[in-house]
Amino acid sequence: MSAVKQYVAEKLNDPEIEFYLLLPDASKLFDNSFLELKLVPAVLLNFLWSDGSCGTIHYLKPDVMVLLADL
């Protein structure tokens, strides 16, 4: 799990801001592995700032933003 959090943090404009990764049922993920949580081979994670903030500023780095596409 720490490798996934590190990967996500590297894509943020400010990697020092605390965040949580959540399962679709809104339960927070901590240091368990995906295998321990029975999330292998696939899982959908949600993102939440630890302070609950959200807004209109860009949280992702510009090089990540250019990769986004509308579905």
C-alpha cells in the first residue's frame, strides 16, 4: 500500500499534503497489502484529502494533467 501512496504523492503538485486512499465503500486503506485485503487482481480506489478539502485548484502536476481525457 505504501508504494501506491508514494506513486500517487509523486503525481501531486504538493506531495507533502496528507491524503487517504479509499475503497468504493469509503473505508480507508492503510498499510495492508492489496493481497491481504483480497483486492487482487483489480481494485478501484478513491482519493480524499485528509482535511476533507476540495476545490477548483489543480492538485495534479501539469505533466499528469496533459494525460487526462474525457470519457
